[in-house]
Amino acid sequence: MKRAAIVLLSTPLLFAAGCSASSQPSSAPAAPPAVSPTTSATGKATATTSAATTATATATATGKASGKPAATPRCHTGDLKLKIGDGSGAAGTSYVALLFTNASDHTCTLYGYPGVSWVTGDQGTQVGSPFKRGGTQKKVTVTLKPGKAAHTIVQSSDAGFFDAAECKPTAVRGLRVYPPDETASVFVSSTGNQCAAEGVDVGTIWAITPGTKLDPS
């Protein structure tokens, strides 16, 4: 009786084992489809573009919300018309206003000193040394609306006050002027005699100030 009980108990175990073996699939399931590198790159680019667009929109909205006006641009050479204005002189030294008029359709600014030198001949050959910076007027930012003008003072001496052998006086046609921070120049007619020797009778250019009134004091 005890042996029969043992046989009956073991039979279900053998049956279960048999069922487990028969339930295994005949082959492994298919692998998931590979992600195309092109699709992945496109998705990344789209996400980057979307992020950049969002950042730009946020920056624009922030700027509008702040209410701050856009910075006024610097006056470029093409924005300006230059000419000689009023002048005065004493004891062989002359002071002439050089006028900068905003000829553009937008407001712009000038700050500091222009670059100035005397020139001669059809090719605009430089005569002597460029003007040095000086004068009594401090540097200020000058804001020019369309049609408005500012000025600098061109201070120079008569070449006749110097020894001819040392000065090497030369007839000049005018001035080559570079507005502050610009690399393009403007020719301004102003005839006379100036020293061609380097370092002799070097003129002085003053900082640009508002208005057109000459005031060398």
C-alpha cells in the first residue's frame, strides 16, 4: 500500500515535465526593427532647431517685455558728409572747424577723435605726419539725428614759421579724414602749404563735440 501511494504521487510530476517541454516555441521571436541612422539624425536636428526657435522667441519676448530701446549704431563713413566750417587764428596758428553731418536716414553716434592727415597730388599722397590727438575738449558720445552735425577742431601752423630746409614745405590739396573707428576715409578740400618732413609742424586734432560752433578756448 505504501509503494502504490508513491507511484501515484510521482505521476503528475512526470506529466507536468512533459507539458513544459512541449510548450517551447520552435524558433526565437524576431528582433525589433533597427532604428535608421538617418531618422535618428533627423529627429535630433529637428529637436535642436525647435530648441533654438524657442530660445529666440523667448529672447525676443524678453527684449520686448524689458522696454529697452535698441542701441544707437555708430556713424559709419558712408553715413556722413564732411566739410570745413568756421575758422580763426593768431600768431601763425589756425583753428578750423571740421563738420560731420549725418546724411543717413537714421540716428547714429560719434565718439572720440577722427584720423586726419594732409594729402597732395591726384593720388592723395600723405604729407608729413598724421595729426596728433589733443585739445581741451573731452571725449563725449555725440548722438546725431539725420541732418544734424557735430564738429572737431583742426589745429595747424603756417609752414612759413619753420626753417624751409627742416620743414620741406609742400602744397597740399586737403585733408584725408577717417571718422572714429572707421577704416574708410573722406577727402576734404583745404589748400595751402604744409611741412612734408616727418615730425615737423605736426597738426593737432580735437575730440568731436556737438554742434557746429567753433570754440577753441
